[in-house]
Amino acid sequence: MLVIRRIFVTYHLKIASEHRETAERVHGFHADYCPVARTIRDCVQIETRLEIEAL
């Protein structure tokens, strides 16, 4: 039987440099408002990473 214990997500964003701080701030709490993350967070470890490329 397959059991998922961890999920790793990398967000790749291309944004203007003046929005970098906002993107980093939102990345810090976005999972609290994601229905899927909220549903599985008690049984599956979710780890996210943010990679930003300036436009």
C-alpha cells in the first residue's frame, strides 16, 4: 500500500523586484488558507520553497 507522508512543493515565480517582499511574506502563511493543505496537514508533512526570478 502506498502511503504519502511528505509533500515537497517548489514555487517558481517570475515577478518584478518590487513585489519580492510581498511574495515572500505571503509564502510564509499561504498554506493556512489553502483548503487542500488544511485538509491533509495533520497527516502529511508539507514543505514549500519559493524561487523568485526577477522580470
